[in-house]
Amino acid sequence: MNTDVRMEQRPVQVAYRKAGFLAVLGKNLAGAFRFLKNDPFSMTGAVIYLFFILIALFAPLLAPYDPHEMIKHNGKLAFNQPPSAEHWLGTTNMGRDIFSQLVYGAKPAMMVGLTAAFFVVVVGTLVGLFAGYYKGRVDGVLMRVTDIAFGIPFEPFVIVLVAFLGPSVWNIVLAMGLLLWRDTARVIRSQVLTVRERSFVEAAKISGASDLRILFVQVAPNILPLSFLYGSLAMGWAILTEAAVSFLGFGDPAMMSWGFMLNDAYASQALSREAYWWIIPPGIFIMLTVMAGFYIGRGSEEILYPRLKNQ
Amino acid sequence: MAENPIIEVRGLSKHFEARQHLFRKSSTGAGVLKAVDDVSFRIPKGHSLGIAGESGCGKTTTAKMLLKLYEPTSGSFLFNGKDITHLRAKEELKQFRKQAQLMFQNPFEALNPRFTIFRSLLEPLIVHDIGTKEERAAFIKQALEQVNLIPAENFFEKYPHQMSGGQLQRVVLARALIVDPIFLVADEPVSMLDVSVRAGVLNLMKTLTERLQLTTVYISHDLSLISYMCEQTAIMYLGKVVEIGDTMSVLQKPKHPYTQALLAAVPSPDPDEEPEEVLIKNHVPSPINMPNGCHFQDRCPYTEAICREKTPELRQAETGQIVACHMVTPFFDRKAEREEHVI
Ligand SMILES: Nc1ncnc2c1ncn2[C@@H]1O[C@H](COP(=O)(O)OP(=O)(O)O)[C@@H](O)[C@H]1O
Ligand code: SF4
Ligand SMILES: [Mg+2]
């Protein structure tokens, strides 16, 4: 029969099939970048993140001083100095260069932000995908766990965990990784519930694809933009949390973070001395990173529904 | 028939548990929705069966059982002579999936919006390990040309939202045919398309299914489509086949009162012709907890006591088709009698 003849002409190529998922993922990332180029808001957000990532990477080159160094001029501690040519943003009450602290502060912010975003995207997406696609028991168990994660108040949880495990920036990241995926999981799940009912999923089934293949090849590309969106929101959220935790004094003393700077300024009564050059710059940097997350998120509609834009 | 039919179903049924909060609660607990109830037919190789009936009569559910998307509640399903009713083995099921394909109702939903056309057509080739990379590209080109999307390369990198409904439906057809199936189900294949492109898509399907000798099932509420596409026609009403036989007999000399009513509801192309009296009253009743007897009893103009007591069996009428109606016998043509009354 006709069928058999054609089967013989088509040798099996397993390797090609294995590459399928990575290819789809790569294509999606490429698509996300193409999208960034077209949306001014998302572009702004991405540029802000890129800016801070570069600062974090090149902090030792950019900062004129060691952020912990107590600077002396002519043997005298240069403390509480206003901005000058030598100290662009003045010095702290301990004679440390504020501009250098600000530059070094990008590193913990980006570390915390990127790892938290990674956790949120990976864990939240996987939980959401499986719960939404398999429904039933799988969904029940996964959503129960998500409910528990939702039941735990975020900031207190981070503080308690850091208090127990020690004030390391990685413990802050761990605490966020343990909780922040919950929003993503829920949103992805509900999106999957609608995507799985669309006939192209049935078409994939009819063409013989396995459940896992349908889940990762057909369904995932339709929700990945949403994961990236939640990842970028989580990045801003995580940076804000790290700042808050540090401000409250639970931060990593070895890491010069913006939250730590604010904590330091607050504790040394910089406000009453009206030393705004110490308070406002880290505040603005925190705000910028949070804003960047939201800016990237703004265009989510169009990543999700390409027909809105591409026509 | 010497050869085994490609499709044979015997007493096929699919019952759903009606959800209590949605439908009136019955004393026996949750109601049973008999979406498809005791349906039997066979389709020889290369033949085509049309299934018609109002919305909700179980056409799509039947199609899904024929494609093994639903497991039947009871009855059996023979594919190419082999009983696959309870087929579970992965490899065999996959083999079946390669041979039985579906043409979707809504082409805008049937293709992954994030895949290019090329990627959508590549997917079944990957799943079934068909061809090398270069061969696959050739197959995809060939498949698109087969459905008259020419030059095929122009469509490779297009996304579904960049194409029209008619073009998409051709892609859906190409995707179904690219794995060389022997059986094709088309569930309302043109009802979502613009009227101007329907004929083109239907003609294409007719030509291709004939050339490839596919066994097909066309599902439609449009009787003129079925009379154009199918040799055999089954009329369904509330989960049951009420009349089945050669399309010529069923649509030219309908025996079942429901078929007659459906045909009467089709507007005549001749504006001078008096519209026939519409027989059906009431609306389609809910298929949950159907009463005893004929499902059509509340809407039928000929209902008699026996119709409320006994479910009519399928019997051959003198015009050849098989009909489930107590009032139709080879010796008793109710329609003829009614016309005498009218005169
Ligand atoms: N998955 C399901 N669960 C419960 N009821 C269903 C399901 N699918 C279909 N039905 C019901 O079965 C009946 C037949 O539906 P369907 O086969 O889609 O009809 P058609 O395609 O002829 O319009 C309808 O009453 C419908 O509500
Ligand atoms: S069996 Fe009775 S109720 Fe049913 S269609 Fe025939 S005449 Fe009408
Ligand atoms: Mg239907």
C-alpha cells in the first residue's frame, strides 16, 4: 500500500526530535527580544536592567573607592561630607564614599533579582503547566501547595528564614524562591486551562503527540511570554524585598546593597542632617529597578497576542 | 462486501454524567446524558458517510469516538477490520493516530498561533519520525501544493493570524494529509468559513479524498453539503441514528418524520416554490434522562401510543434506507398518506 512505501523512504531521525523543545524555547527568546525592540516601554525596562547589570559587572572599575573604606584626608576621617568633586555623593558618617556604595549596590540587587526571577519562571511555569494540563489529582495537589505558599506572608517569611539561616544574600534569594513562584503558578495554570481547550491541542493529540510533548511543544510557547512577564515583575519585587529586608537590618553586612545604605543612613540620622545625597540616590535606583520590571510587563498583551502588533 | 469496511461501529454509545448543579436534579441522583446512544454503521474503503442533525445531537461526540479521543461507554469500534474499542497500547494507538485524521470546524483555532505554517506541518512528521530534515521540507512543500497553496514557500514562514480562513482550512487539510491517513473526519469543515470560499474548500476535499481513496465522514447540519459530498447519509436525533442509507434515498425519499422535517426546513433555491410546511414543533428536548420510546415523540406530528412505549428499531424501508420509526414500514408510507389528507 501507498502508506508503507512512503514509510520506507523516510528514515527515522530521533536526534532531530529531541531538539524540538530547545528549538521552540530558543525561538521564543528570540521572539521576546524582537518584541522588546518594538515596544518603547519594554525597551526602556530592558535598558534599565541592562544598565544595572553592566554596573554590577564593572563595579570595581567604576567605583573610585572601596565602599567599605573609611576615607581619611590628611589623617582626618572625612565623614558626613556633602557632594564634592572628590566624593560625588559625599561621604557617610563613617567616612565612606557614597557614590562607590551606590555602584557596588547594583551587584546584590541584580543577583537577587535575576535568581529570584529564574526561580519564579522555572518553578511557577512548571507548576502551572502541569496543574493546568493534567487537571484532576495533579492539579489538586499542586494547587494545594500553591495555596499554602499564598498563606505565608512574604516579608515576615523572608525575615524569619534569614534570621534562622543567617543574613546571607543567598538566603534572601532562597526565601524568595520558596514563595514568589506562587503568583506565576496560578496565572500560568489558568492560562493553560484555556489554551488546552483550543483545537490545536486536540490536533496535536490526533497527530499522535504524547502528553508531555503537547505540554512542552504546543502549550508552553503560548504561555512562556507570560512567564517572562512574571519573571521580570518578580525581579523588581525581589530587589525591593532585598532592600526592605536590608533596611530593617536583616541584610547581608558583607554586601553593600541599596537597602543597606538606606538602613545605614537612617540609623545615623542622615535625614535630620538633611543629607539627601545619601538617601535619594539609592531610593531612586531601587525605584528604577522596580519600574523596569513593570515596564517590561506592560507589553505582555502583545507578546501573548502577536496578532495585535504584527499586522 | 468482500473487503472489510474501514470503519465499523456496533452499538456505539457515549454517556456523560450530567452535572447536578447544571441540570435539574433527578430522584435517581445525577442524570445521564446520552450524547450518543447505540449507533451502528459501516463505511467501506473509499466511501464517505455524512452525518447530519441539529446542534447537540451527538455528531461531534461520534466523531471523537471515531478518532479515539473519547472512549465509548459501550459498543465496539472496528478499524480496518480490527477491534480497537479499548486500544490502549501506546505504539498501536500512535499507529492509529497516523491513519485517522480530523479536519476541524474552526481553522482559526486549529493551528498553534505561535507556530509558523511550516512548523505546524513539521510537527506530525516529527511525532511519527517521518523523513530526514530535507525530505521533511519537501513533504511540507508537496502538502501545501496539494491543497493549492502555491507557491508553497510563500506560506512557510507565515503565522496563522496572517492568513485567511480559507487558506488556514487548506493548511489544516494539508496537515491531516501529510501523514498519509486512510480515514478522515471532517466536522463542519466549512461552517466557519466565508460563504465565498466554501465551495473551493469543499471541492478540494472532494478531489483529494477521491484521489487518495480516503474513507471519510462528513459532519454537517447542512444537508446540501452532505448530498454533494457523501454516498451514504445518517440522520441523527438526540444521540440516535434515526435514518441511514444511500444519500439519494435518504435525502430524496426521506422516511423518518424527522428527516422530512429537516429537509422541509432547507430553503428551496427556487423562490417561486411554496415553502413546505415545517413539521417540527417545540425545541430539541434535553438529552438527559430521556423518556421511554422514540426520542422524537414530543415533536413528531405522527406520534401514537406505541411511540411512547417502545423505542423504534432500525428497519429497512422499501426505498432501501434504514429507518427507526414505528410508523414506517415497507407497506405503510406515512408521508404519502398525509399528503392525501391535505388534498
Ligand atoms: N465532554 C462532555 N461532557 C458532557 N456533555 C457533553 C460533552 N460533550 C458533549 N456533551 C453533550 O453531548 C451532547 C452532544 O454534543 P455534540 O456531540 O457536541 O453535538 P453536535 O456536535 O451534534 O452539536 C450535547 O448535549 C452536549 O452538551
Ligand atoms: S416512532 Fe413515532 S414518534 Fe418516533 S418518529 Fe416515528 S411516528 Fe414519530
Ligand atoms: Mg459539533
